[in-house]
Amino acid sequence: MSAVWRAARAAVRRRRFQTSVIALVALCASATVILAAGLLDLSSAPFERAFAAQRGPHVIATYSTPAPPTGGTDTEAVAGPFGQLVLDVPADGGPVWATGPLTVVGRADPAGPVDRVDLWAGRWATDPDEIVVNILPPSSPSAADNFTQDIIGKKITTPGRPQLTIVGVAYSVSHTADAWVSPATMAQLGPTTAQVLYRFRDAATTEQVEVATASLPRDGLIAASSYLTQKEAVAAGPGTILPFLIVFGVLGLIVAVLIVANVISGAVVSGLRHIGVLKALGFTPRQVVSVYLVMVTVPATAGAVAGAVLGTVATRPLIGIAFQGLGFGGQLETGAWVPLTGLLGVPALVMLTALVPASRTRRLSAAEAISASAAPRTGRGLRVQRALSGIRLPRAVSLGLGLPFSRPGRTGLTMAALLLGVTSVTFAGGLAASLVRYGQAVDRADAVQVQVRPNNPSLGNPPTDRTDPQVESLLRGLPGTSHVTAELPMQLTALGHRDPVPVSFLRGDSATLGHQDQLVEGRWMTAPNEVVASSAALHHLGAQVGDQLELAYAGGHEPVTIVGKTIEGAFGGDTIFADWQLRTRLAPDHQVVSHEVLYYIRLASDTPVATYLAAVRQADPGLSAWSANFGLGNSFTVSVTIISIAFASIIGLVVALSVFNTVLLNTRERRRDLGMLKAIGMTPGQVVTMMVTSMATLGLAAGCLGIPLGVGAHRLVLPLMAEAAERDLPARITNVWTVGGLSLVVLVGVAIAVLGAALPARRAGKLPIAAVLHSE
């Protein structure tokens, strides 16, 4: 065994360049495998993982105060009781996302045996009149920083209660509260109920949760909410991101396997002369195989270790980007087996790949092995070269076109890697383009720049003495106003449906709000008895464009026809848009309170937002005005785009490395041929052209074949993501490919091939003739 080790160690030292390539390939393959395995691992049950990491409660119980501090027989852990009350925040009593009913709980800190809240910005509320709000963290750090700067320090005001200052932003995947205050502040506010959080030993199914809930103390129990309800509510979030993560994970795994197989098998096949020498020195066939296994496994193991470290480090930020916008990024951890896939899987794959060609050489004698490495190439490659010589192309190009046919197996592996690389780029490019168009459609930044709402006098702010129509008239008369639309949100009933239906009544220039750009089907409303519904609203109602609904409010009801469907509703919800006249017919006695109306303003192109905001406040101090662009962007769009670009770039780099290795092996095997070509007059530049052409041809073919696969994956995954989010997409978002764009993707395949072939091709061009042909 010592002879095998000495021979393998000598071969590793002598073939430094090949050893470096094997180590680099193993590093990239190991890192890629770990990244792909990590994404695939986390695509399985992300809610359950985050729920377990936060020690989420299986049941949120509400008791009339005081509440019992203990649980039932199946209880594993208990937190509480915490004082609880619901604050009714008016429309102008705080930031727009903090208005309405706000469930507030008194907790001393975010930790505890149950529901460990993720405090992702600011600090916990400790002093009187401080509050921490429950908000989903944005996906990108820049968006989180902008949001934090915009929210920390804001006030929440409710009539008859102390004003609360936001000092922190947290997130509970179980959504146990909308906000938290200190126990002292809760005592000051006056809790109306008590919250107790329970974790059970067995709570995987609805039946187990019901049995465990039945064992809880019943005295004073008002309600008990199961975590399964929250799980179903948040399932749409991960469902939108998992399909594309699975696609990239599978592509990454396949590319890593292909490149290892290509590099290692080529390294063994190119060492036929060395195998013959070993046999001539007395090595047995089994020892020869052992030498080659050790020779490739040593650098592969070193590379795999480094790749495992790199992949593990890189997986963490990718997880954060992928899941942070869904609220899971800070709690998800990959399984312990994920790093082992690269650390142990890649060396094992290397050994298996090297064993197959090395075993075939056992049947060769020493003379056959040595002569096989030096004999001129015959067969299919030579026949193709002769056929190409009759084509009117530069000789270096025709020779390059024929080179791939001399090693069909190696060419096939390289071609497969290039094919998957082009597929990844096509899929990532299409997904990014669709999401950019989606973001532009739902953002409406070009349609609305300013929002205005009259102050609520019950909050102590100076009220306006203008009525709703007078406020609209004032806004239309201000310099810089282009369009004004008034919106009044109301909860109506659709006859035959149990749940209330959010309806936004619009008056004024509603056609300029930007919702028309979101139309998936139908048209915008033009008559009082016509409505436009978001896709989520239609899903919940089980309706479609063309159907009729009977909307009811306070005893009155009116038939309406659904004439259009949008991607999203107001604030991304399941909203129905209706004309203001329908509200008048439906509820003629309903008195519109001015501070319930929200005004959307589109500014003239030359009007700064800050100047207009100052003009509104100067014209009427009883009006609150703010910029409609909060600078948050679309977290989901940013997450998917970043992941797509990152993973496509990683796969492209690994594929280029596969091409690099192929050209390197071809150069080593054809040293004699290259020397003879240079001896009869081929210049170094022509040698480079020949070698690059051989790979550019594969890149061109892979580009043509990979485009349908990438486009097919895009058209398969995008609808799955939209369906999980309860969004229907128009054709202009899904059909993003043009002839020019697809032509560029074809060139991407060529570019990857040329990039990988350039360096070894230049090295081939510099081969010295005398050194190559010294034995002739």
C-alpha cells in the first residue's frame, strides 16, 4: 500500500495544474450541492420550522381576567397570562398599516418558553407609553433600514387613551398580537382580557389539538385559537417561493454531478500513458486503480472541505433573502445533513466516477496503454474532420467544429452542463422580467404620488371645516394637481356569501389610479352598476368576470355586474372596486364623515412631492398629507430576483469551469496533433480559434436547445407561484420573451463556452513545437 500512496502522491505533485483543477471543481461542486440541498431542505415545511424555532403556541387562549396560569395534562409549556385589549385606532390615529382594531398584549420581553418574538428593529417597550408593533420584515436590508427609519418614533393615538410611541418592530410567526407594550403600560391602558399561550406535546393534527384544548382550564375561557388556522393563513407566502427554489435546487444538483463526472473521468482517460508506465513497473491492475482513485480523491477531498465551508457560509444569507420577506428568514436553519452532502457526497462521487474508467484500463497491457496515448486519432472524429474540410470555412474553424466528435462521451457531458446553464439563465431571466413587470403594475408609483386624509377631531388634531366635496375641490385647485380620486372603504355583504366583502367606492378620476394596468381580464367600470374585483376577491367569492352579485348594506341591496378582474385590490387585499354612485343608491342615508375618505393625488410631472405636501398643509391645517411612495419596494419581487440572479450566476460559473476542463483535457490529449499543426504553419492565434470554436459550437447548440427548457420551466413555475398567492396574472406579465431577448440567451450559451475555453485555448496556442515533437 505504501507503493500506491507514493505513486499517487508523486502524481499529485507532478500534475499540479490538473490537481488544482480537480480541487477547484470539487470546491465549486461542493458549494453548489450545499446551496441546492439547503434550498431543497428548506422548501419542505418552512412554517413548521419557523414555528418550532420561535416555540410558537399551539393554542392561543383568551380568558376573562384573572386567567389560570397552568395548562392541561398534555401541556408542554405555558406563557402568560398577559394582559390584553383591543385598541380602535382611527384612520388618522397612526400609520396607515396601524389603523383599525389593534390587538395589544402586555409582555415584559420578547423571549419566554412560548412565542419567542423576533425583534428585528429597534428595542422592546419598557417605559410607559411605548409600543412595539408586529410587522413582517422586508426581504432586503436596505428596505428594512428605510422602513425602520420611517416607523420608529411614530405615534399611535386613540381617543381617551395615552399616546403610544413606536420604539420597536417585531414579528411573531404565530401572530399572537398586533402590538406589545410593557405590563405597566398595559395596566395603565386597562386590559379587558388575558392571553395565555400553550404548547402541547402532541399537536400535529386537528384531532390532537382539539383533545389537548379540551383539557385546558375552562373557568373564564372565552376563546381558544389553534395554530393550524394561522398555518393555513400564511401558507400562501412560502407557496409562492417554493416552486422556483425547487427548480434551482434540482438544476444545481444536476450541474454539480455532471461537472464532477466530466472532470474526473477525463482526468483518468487522459492518463493512459501513466497507467501503462505503472503497469510496466510491476503495479497490479488493482494497484493501478487504487493509484488513480487516491490521485483524484485527495485534491477532491481538500476542495470539498473548502466548498463545504463556503457553501455553508453562503447558504445563510440566501436563506435570509429567500424567506425573510415571508417572516421566516431569521428562524430557519438547514438540517445537519445539508453540509454533509457536499463534504462527503462530492468525494464519494469523485471516487465512483473515477472507478468506472479506471476499471476499464485493467484489461489493457502496459504496451497497449502507452501506445494508445500516443497513437494518432482515428474513427468518427477523423471522418468528421475530412467531411468538414470540404466546407469553405477557415481551416482553424473547420478543425474546431470537428474536435467535439473525437470524444463523444466528454462532449456529451460538457453539452449537458452547457444546456442546463442556458436553461438556468433563461428561467432566471424570464422570472426576473415577469416580476419586474408585476412590481410595476402593483406599485402604481407613476399613477399616485400623494395621499391626503382629513384629520379626526377626536384625536386632538386640528380638524378641517370643509366637507368631503369641498376638500376634493380644494385639492383640485392646488398648483401641481393633475388628477384626484376619492376613496371610501366600506364592509358590505354579498347575498349568498357568509363573509363580509371589502368594497372601495371611488369618485373622481378613478381611471387614473393605475388599477387599469393590473387588469387581468375584462375592463374598467364605466357605469354605477358595474364593479371590478381583485383576483383574490373572485377566488373567495367563487365568481368570475361576467357574473352578477347582490351587494347589501343596512337593509338595502343592489345588483352589480363584475366587468373586470385586477391582480390585486386596495393595499394588496381582496377588494371590490365600485363607483361612488352605487354607494349613494345602496345607502342613501349613510352620512360620509370627512376623515373616513382618502384622496389619491397624481401630480403634474414637474411638481416635487415635498412642495405639494407643504402646499396642502398651508391650504388647510386640518388635512394630513403624505407621500404615497414609502420606498419599501416589493419584498417578494426583490427576494426572487436576487435569488434568481445569484443562482443562475453560480450555475453559469460552474458550467464555464466544466468547459475549461474539457478544453484542458483536449489540449493535453492532442499535444502531438497541435505540435504537428504548428510545425506546418498554424499560428498560435489559429490554435486559439480552433479550440474556442470547438466549445462555442457546443454553446450555440446548448443555447438553441436550452431556451425551450428554460421558457417551459418559466411558464410552469410562474403560474404555480401566482396560484399560491391567490393572484391571477395577465399575459403581458407571463409573456416576457421577444425574438431579441431569446437571441441574447443563445449568445449566453456561446459566452459561457468561450469564457471557459479562453484560458486553456491560449495555453494551447503557446505550446512549444520542439518540446511536443521531441520523440518524433
